[in-house]
Amino acid sequence: MLDVAVPPDCQADVIRRALRGPHKLRGILAQKPLGINCREAVELVQLCEQQGVALAVNQNMRYDQSVRACHALLSQQALGTPVLATIEMRAIPHWMPWQERQGWVTLRIMSIHHLDTLRYWLGDPVRVYASVRPDPRTARRFPHTDGIALCILEFPGSVQASIWDDVWTGPAREGSAGDIGIRWRVEGTEGLALGTIGWPDYPARTPSTLRYSTISDNGAWHAPQWDSVWFPDAFIGPMAELLCAIEQQREPEISGRRNLLTMALVDACYRSTESHRAESPQAILDECLLSR
């Protein structure tokens, strides 16, 4: 087993070298993003498939406890038919030094978690519209375009979703009071689920939350609780899923092949910021597959 944890622009070369190495690999757990773009991700997926190596991508937000619980509610149709889902982040990520040379900041590093979570909850979006601007705080360190990122997604069946990734949050680091947090909400025809994500409090252990109510609850809320947190407890999930998939001879839930539409969705967001119109993730993935 190979667990890769390097910057995105170094990961492809590490995987290529590992596949050429003397040791037969059973599986690779790659970091997100799988490549610097969808085209590179397609290459890595095809290389691993050609050599019979299971490739999984560490989309660990899927294993956050509240995200997983919301997925269970949707799978059980406890909320009825999904209508609208929103994820609103007002938080200040710890950007890595290597991001300066990448030329991108939020969409491919932070928003990719939220975009993948919406795919996990709702399936594959038909189109996405994205708008970005530089983050004033990060702009003092290096130039970039995608600091604050806003995305609107449309899914089959008229389901709508949005992501507000505000990494500025106001001058909270510069002296003002702060209002830091991540809130999500899923509305269905028969119920409502809403919650918070606890990682902005890291290193303090703050579990994510979930509460939900359905039309059969007579106005009552259900609020399950747990002690585990995304950082670091949810990181167990991706590696465990890869190991179990190999043992059970099945495709991992977070396989590289399945992750391609997440990569295409991120690329669609970047394309949308340039075209100023909604873009199709599937069309971008088809372009990448045809070019190989």
C-alpha cells in the first residue's frame, strides 16, 4: 500500500514512479486534488487501472460524522426528495507555502471538499456557475484569483445547491471581532437537516453537529451527538475504505475513477469564472477522456 501526501504538482510524478518501481502495489491512497487538473487525474486513473492497482482519493470530508449522517438520511429518504442544499464557510484555512507556485488557492484546495460533499449527497451536477475574487489577506502574501469563491450548482430533478467559501470572513485576524464557522443545510420535501463542521476550531477538538426534523416529528428535532471530529478521526475512513475494497475485491467508494467528476467539477468552476456562464462538468470530463 502506498499513501501519498505531497503537494498537488508533485503527486503525479510520485505515482508514476511508484507504478514503475520494483514492488507490486495493491493500492494507492492519493491526496486531493488527484492532479493539477482533470486531464492529469484521468492519466493517473488510467495508469493505475492498466496495472491493476486500486486507486483511492483522500476526500476525507465524506467521512466527517455530520456529513456521513446526512448522507444516511438522504439514502433512507428520511427528508423526502431533496430540494436545496447549501454549505456556507466563513473560516480562515491554513494555506500552505507551496500554494504560491500553484497559482490557485480556494477552489482546488478547499472548495473541492464541499463540491465533493454535494456530489456525495445529491449525485452529479448538470452545471455549475462560479464567481471568485482575491482574498485580501492572502493577497498580501502572493497574487491569486480564487480567494473567496461562490458556486451555484444545478442537479437533475431541479435540485439546487450553493457553496459560499469565504476565506476572508472580515478582518478577524486584523483586529475585529470574528464570526468563524461552517454551516450546512439540506432541505427536502419531507424534512430538513442542518449542521456545522468543527474543523475551524482545530486544534481544539470540536465535533461537527447535525440536527434534523421531518413532517412526522410534530415539530421535534433529532440531534445525535458524537465525540469524534473531522481532524483527525475522519482520516481513518479513506484508508479503511481502500483496504476494505481490496479485501472485498470491489471498487472503492472514493476511487480515482469516481473522483474524476469531482475533478471535472472543479475545472468547470475555474472555466465558469473565465466565461462568466454556467459550465458542464461532464463536458469537461468527456474532453479529458477523448484527449487520452
